[in-house]
Amino acid sequence: MYDIFFIDNKDRFKDSWKKLKNNYPTAKKVLTFREAQKMSVTRFFWVVWADLDINMDFDFSYEPDSWSNDYVHVFLNNNSYDGISLVPKHINITDNEIKTRFFVSKKEIDIKASCPCNYDIYKVSTYEDYLYAFDNSKTDMFYVVPNTVNVNNKFLFNDYFSYHNQYDRKINHVFLNGKFHDGIILCSKQAKISKREWHFKFIAAKKEHNILASSPKPYDVVFISYEEPNADKNYQNLLQKVPDAKRVHGVKGIHQAHIEAAKLANTDMFWVVDGDAEIVPGFNFDYQVPAWQYNHVHVWRSKNPINNLIYGYGGIKLLPKKQTINMDTSKSDMTTGISDKFVAVKEISNITVFNTGEFETWKGAFRECCKLASKTIDRQKDEETNSRLKIWCTYAKPDVEFADYALKGAKAGAAYGTRYRNDPESLKKINDFDWLKEKFNGNI
């Protein structure tokens, strides 16, 4: 029998080596192909690469034909000829042939000697987890499964790229995670992902596969209420749609309430539903944010029951957890304090039923019209803002309860916003409900 060499340059496939050694006690373990060729004392020698699952029925007593002494005999590695090989000791083999396992002078033998070992799989949540996998994976390619996805049970993790196919072995492979390629990755050790690439899930050296490997886990939903008379009813209705919705109640200050909501959330993005929001039929919390927008504020449209305006006022929001916890609380407009990256989703999510009492109605109109008049909301268009402000201050449906308080609050808020447009400290007061109560009592 010819010498048998098990090539494992990092001593990571100990089980495979043990199995081979038990069946063939004379087998030797070496670090490189060159070492095996040098050590061999037989005219041919067997090369068993470490990342192979050897077919235990394979017969290492195979004998080449007398006219094939100058050829490398390569055996099937499942469907590829890049596995176990019987190599003539005397022939010259280039480094590239060894790297690609593609020998120039070769004879392909249709005997299945092995299957490729499955690529390692790692569950990850951070870039450091990825680096650990990169450094410790036994296989040259490995899967990473983010903790933000649910794996499709039909995805088998059984990809394999032959050593002959160096192009695919040198890049990362990304699979569909719902609508986007930002979930499971088959990583190459020849294309290390940078921290920035990882953070935005926007990988340079990649190949996209339209195979549904996973779907994103649902984002947490947090209901924020203070003293809204209809809050309990609205929360119960929300629970009918999202049974595990969380709640933050009674926290003073808009910014502080949202920071507490972010702390409750266990997902990178989280939904916020205001206490006076009545969710419209057909709205579902299934919107998917691509990973490269995990620092964006998303706001849906809401219908105003007083004046029929439809825009982001009181709309359901999808916020980035990290940025919300670290928001700039000095800004009167909370969403601007979270991020300067904004997505306005053109779908109605709810009716903002803020007209539940004299103060509640006045307060809602005052705060919104102060922001409109002071032009503190980034990305606003003056023509659009002025039109909304005019409607707030001049029109209210006569048959709607507390409509007159909406008009009074709108006019008072517009005047305050105009007066203190360049005074951030004064504008900041509109998020203090105690101050608003005093202002209401002084205006009514």
C-alpha cells in the first residue's frame, strides 16, 4: 500500500484524523503537501485533505494502470474532483495546483472517495463574534447567522464551492433575509469583512443569492402613554394585534419616555405607538428595514380627526434603539434629536385621537404648531409646512368634540413658535407637560 498523508496545517480536524488513523494505522499527519511529497518512500502517495469526510468504504489499495505512472489520480469528492488524490512522488507540482487542487497532469477516477466537510456555522450578534468565527472556523468558508433573523427551515446550509472554483471561494455570499440580502452570510477567509462593512451589512466583496435563507425577527412594539384618557383602551386594542407589545407609562418628558421605550426593546429597531393612536385596520407591524438603515428614523402617516390633515403628526414610528437611547434631548423635535436620517413612509398607520379633553386637545395642537411655526423640524419644506400650519389655525370640523380647543392651541402654539424661533431653550419647554399645563391655564 502506498503512503497515506493527512494534510492539516492547523490541527483543527482532529476527529477526521482519528478516524483515518484508526482504520489505517500507518497513515501520517503532515502540515503541507510538500512535506508529504518529501516524506513519502513509495512511488505514489495518498493525499487526504483535512476538510474531507472520508468514505469509509473507499479502498486505499487502489493500484494505477502501468501507463498512468505520470498522472495524479483524483477521486470524486461528492461531485467534484478536488478531494483524495494518489500522487506520483517524482512529478513536479506547482503551488497553484496545490492551492486549487487542480492538477495539470491528472486522471479523474469516478469513484466517490469522500464528501466535503460541511462549512462551520456560527450564531453571531456582534462584529467581535464574526472575528471569533473568522479566527476559529475549521473550514475555509463558514456561515454566520445573525441573532436578528429566523432561519428558513428549508435552508440546508449545504453550499460547497470546489477548490477549482477560486472565484467563489474568495468572496462572501449573502442570502435573502426577507426582502434584503442582509441576513445569513457564507463568509470566506480570503475576504475579511471590515467593521464598517459589518455595521451597515453592506459588504464589498460579495455575491448575492436570491435564496430565502431567513426572515427578520419582528421588531419590538412599545406603547407610550402619559395621561391620555383613551390610552388604556388603545393599548388593549394594540395587544389584540401584537400580544407581546410593551408599555411605557407615566414618564415625564417626550424624550425621556422614548429613551425608556428604547431600553425596553430587545431589537435593533423598535416600533413606537403613542397613547392616543387608534391603529387603522390593515396596518401591520411587518415593515422590514434593511440593515444599512438601522440608524434611520421611520415615520408613518396619521390622520388628524380635527382638520383631516394626513402626514407624520402622531404617526407610528420605527426607531433605532441605540440612537434613541443616546438622543440629543436639547432639541424640541425628538426625531431630529435621534437621527438626521429620516424616512417618511407613505402609508396611514393610525388616527391620532388627541381630542379627548380640553387640555389634551389644546396641548397637541400647541406643540405641533409651535414646531411648524418655528421651522425646527429638519427636512421640512416651507410651502408644505406653511400650508399645514394655516389649516391647523383656521379649520376644524364643527361636529368634532373639542375642535375649538384645537384652534386655540394651534394659534397659541404658532405665536409661541414664531416668537421663540431662534431660542432653543424656550422651544424645549413644549416637551414639559407641567409647563404646558400652566400655559394652557393662562391662555384659556
